[in-house]
Amino acid sequence: MSLPIVASEVIERSLWYPTILGILVVVFAVALFCGSLYVLLATDLGARLGFLVAFTALSGFMVVLTSLWITTASPLNTLKGRIPAWEPREILADVSESRVPAVRSIVQEGRKVSAVETANVKAAVDANLVAAEPLPGESLSAGQKAAQAKFGRFQTVTDYLIQETYETGGTKPNPLDFEFRHAPLYAVAVFCEVAPPGVPFGVAPPEPKCDNNSENNGVLVLVRDLGSVRVPPIVAWFSSILLFALGLLALHWRERDEQEAAKRAEQEAAERATREPAEQPVPESAAAPVPT
């Protein structure tokens, strides 16, 4: 067993470890990475010009890095937003009681969910219908307690069955047609409580069946949250481009100032050179008359 694993088990977790310690590690890593390059550039180019070069190079590197974040699905823990997921909207006894008009007629006008998406809907239904249990030493957050009080009806996933799953809505907007927003995509999971098997101990239980008279039967309405996976990288990309452009502009302004200073120095030198012969004093021997 490696030493870091042993240390992570022995060290008591607190605000200092790993929160403040992780922040300090990131701050010092960035300071060493950027500061060492700045010191090398400052020794050759000067403090101000070295800072401009280091700043522009870093922002240019961030432009390349954020471009990779946008165009590739990196498995690393890069800057990302929320992943798409199904979010619970309401739990009802019948779809006709829904506050969403499209959901009331979803059984007649909707479409059945595909096999792949059915598994995703099933995972979202399990996460909301089953009462969550906190891990040892932890407690549920206020949001988890509110969701559990509103949607939680069962103790385990084997206590209920999902009979049918429907979906309605959803669009694929085309920006060329000035369509920039998606229509909401709703899903409805019709569930029922499993009837007690009623078999003696030791006998294989029969296939689970629904208890049609249970008060826990109903439907769960979910809405598709498209997430914001690429929004943070795009914001970082635009910010990096802006900083890179400012760095290049500052270097351009400095170069123009140096060129203008050099031109002024040449003009002053030329004017000084033209004034020196005219202002040169005449020797007394040449000015005094020669006696005869």
C-alpha cells in the first residue's frame, strides 16, 4: 500500500485538509509555473516587457487549452458544467392532473421511450422515488431532504415496478433558421407498488406483480435538463481570447512608443548637429585686425 493512501486514511479530514491545502497547492503551482518563466524573461527583457511577454504567452496557451476543452471530450477533470439529466417535475396519481398541458395527453399523443433512454429514466426515477440514506458520518442536504419528502415513496428499488415510460416534446433547433432554444422534453414514468409475494419461506418468489389497489401507485413527471457541459469552457475560451488580444495590443503599443522615442531622439540629434556649426564661437585671432 502506498504512502499517500495510508496518509489519506490516517489524516483527519477538516477545513484545512483537503480544502485549504488543495487551494494552496493550486496557488503555489500556478505561482511557480508562471513566476519562474517571468523571472527568466525579466532578467533578459526587463521587468515590464518580461511581464507583458509572459502574460501574452500564458493567455495564448490558455486559448489553445480551452479550444481543446471545447472540441474534445476530455476524460480529465477539466472545466465542465452540468451534464444532461432527467429532473423530477411532479408526482401525480394520474397524468390528467398534471399542470403541463403536453403531459396530460402524453399517453395518447406521446411516444414510448427507447430502450437506451428507458435506462436513464429508470435511474432518475430510482434516485427520486427511493428514500436516500446518508453515508456513515454524513447527513442529507436541505435539497435532498426536500426532494425526499416530496417524491420519496419506497425504501428499495424492488418495492415498485415501472409499467410504461412515455416522452413528449423536445426539438432540434437550427441556428440557420434563427432557432436558438430547445422545446422542453418531458417524460412520464408510470409506476406501481409490488404486491407482497405471499409465499412460504424457502420457496422461490414468483415474478413481481403490481398491487393495483396500493395508494403508492402513480406517475412521475420528469423534464430533461440539457445541462451546460460546454458553457464554462466557452466562457473561458472567450476570456482567454480577450486577454490574449489585450496582451498583443499592449506589446504593439510598447513597440510604437519605442519607435516614436527613437524617431524623436534622431530628430533631436539632427537638430543639435545643425545648430552646433552656427553657434560655434569665432576665435579672437580671426576677429581682431592684423596691424600693419
